[in-house]
Amino acid sequence: MTHRFACRVYYEDTDLAGIVYYANYLKFIERARSEWVRGLGIDQVRLRADTGVVFAVRRVEADYLRPARFDDLLEVATSVAAVGPALISLRQRVLRDGALLFDATVTLVALSASGRPVRLPEALRKAAETGLRGGGTGAQ
């Protein structure tokens, strides 16, 4: 299942040409990932406080296909691409009116308070595996 997150392009997101500065797409997809995790019922602040587990981006592979511009209403579509013991890969696409503007695969790792890789929290792993099989993982 795909989680969908809407965001508006603000003036601060653009460059002198009035198009979205390339690094800001990473901000858009970060916000969408946070909402995806929240939609799974996982409170990241509580998870860190209770277990010391946090998530970090290990890898981003991105393609910039078309520009977004000031005041565009964008949609970030997030779906599970792969799940491992300590990592999860997500495909995140930024669209405007159904047209694909940006396409990325983001690999996240679970880390302990000391910064060492740890197993994904059970609830997240199960939800991600369900999403990988096409089940319910977040808002449509």
C-alpha cells in the first residue's frame, strides 16, 4: 500500500529561477517518511526514549525528472521496496497532478543510542513487511 503526503511549494523552497532547489526534495520526502512512520502508529520520540532506537538514512538514490515551481501542490507517495533485519528501503516519488517529478529509493537503518546498527523494531518490521506484500501500511 502507498502512503500519500501532500505538501505545498513555498517561496523559500525555490531558487532564483523559481523552481524547487534540488536539495529541498529531500526535505519533502523526509517529512513524508515521518508521517508514514506516524501513520503506522509508531511514536519515534517514545521509541527513542524507551529503547534508544533511532533511524538514519544510509543511502539515497534519486532521479530529478521535472521541475516543481512556487505554489505547486505536490504529493509524496511512499511505498516499501525492501525490508531487512536492520534496514528498510522505501521508494518515494514526488508528483504534481499525477506527473512524476522526482523518484528516489531511500535506505534507512535502525541504530542504537551508541550509533550501532540494531534490529528494526518489531512493529515497524511487521508493518513494512505487510506493506511489501501489498497490505495496509498507512493512509492512501
